[in-house]
Amino acid sequence: MNADLPSTAIRVERPNKTLRELALDKVRDAIVDGYFKPGDRLVERDLCAQLGVSRTIVREVLRHLESEGLVANLPNKGPIVARLDLNEAKQIYEIRGALEGMAARLCAERRDPAIVEALEASLKGIRESYAAKDMSGVLSQTSGFYQTLFTKVDRDVAWGVVNLLTVRINHLRSMTIKTKNRDVEGPAQMEKIVEAIREGDGEAAYKAALDHVARAGAIAEALLAAQQTAE
């Protein structure tokens, strides 16, 4: 053994995520991004081949996604991609409106330039992702925008509630961000939130947040209603 080499010279570094977590991320992203569509069957054998993992891991992934509401297990059919429910979507947007409006108001009342700077950075990232047609980037930067909105005013419990709904929110958001002119309208509506926060106008920030959520909710509800009619 070469005494000059450190004892860690050839150590295999553990990845930050387990194989199960990596597989979970891949299947979740495939559903949110629309690679697997609502109603598609999720066959264990096929997923094993596509992911390059064992059936045990695939089953664990499917159980986890079922708990998140992205997968449904139907009798005599097995796991499928869950269909987005119109009533559930309405409730999610109601919760978003209440919590995001509150957070926007508190951010404005805090009058902290660091909050505005962080929100502007996320908004810039959203616009750049839209320009690059990077929808995953849009989702990621949008999540960052709202994380700032909640955590910069110490509303970690409210952010925790939103996080519990993040997968379903992103599933809905992945539809709305692709609609016509949303790449312009969405950031413009978010800019109004930032402007009100910059001005320290809590009421305007609250209303801008509600307007943004209401518009996104209307788009999602129209898309889901059309899907249900087609089915």
C-alpha cells in the first residue's frame, strides 16, 4: 500500500440521494411534465426496464406517489396516473389564495429590500426559463418565488402546508404555464406582487396575489373541465 496516499483516496462517495429517491424523482417529474398522462397505466415491469431499478423500488415509488395523489390504484387494473379532479383543484387554489395573499401582505409590511431582491431574482429566472422553453425551470423558479414569500416573513408553518400540496400544485401549474400568453401574463401578474411589496402596500400586495391565483385557477379549471367533457 502506498503510504503517501490519503486513506480516503479511492473511497466511493455516496450519492446525495438513494436509488429509490432518484427513481421517485424521475417518475414524479415524468407525471408532472406530462410524459405519463392522466389515466396511463404504470406497469411495474416496464418501469423497471425504463428506470433500471428493481421491482421492489418501483413498488415503493408507486406507493409514495399514490400518497401524493399522483397515482391511483384501481381494482383489476393496477396503478395508473391519477386524473386531476376539478373539485380538488378548486380547493387547492382556494388554499393558495388565502395563504399567498397573507404572505404577500406580510412581506409588504416588513419593508425589507432583501425580500424584494430575492423575489426579483426568482422572477428573472422565471422569465429566462420561459424564454428558453424550460418548463421545469419555470416550475423550480416559481417554487423559489413562493418559498421566499413565506419564509422571509417567518411563516414556516404556512410554507409547510403549501409544501404538502407542492406536487399537486406543480401538476396543475405544469398545465397552466403552457397555455397561450401565460409566459407573459404570469410573470406580469407576479411583478405586480413584487411592486406592491416594494412600495410597502400590504393591501395591494394581498390583492395582486389573489388576482394571480384566481387567474391561474380559472385557467386550470377550464382545462380540467374540457378534459372531463372529452372523456
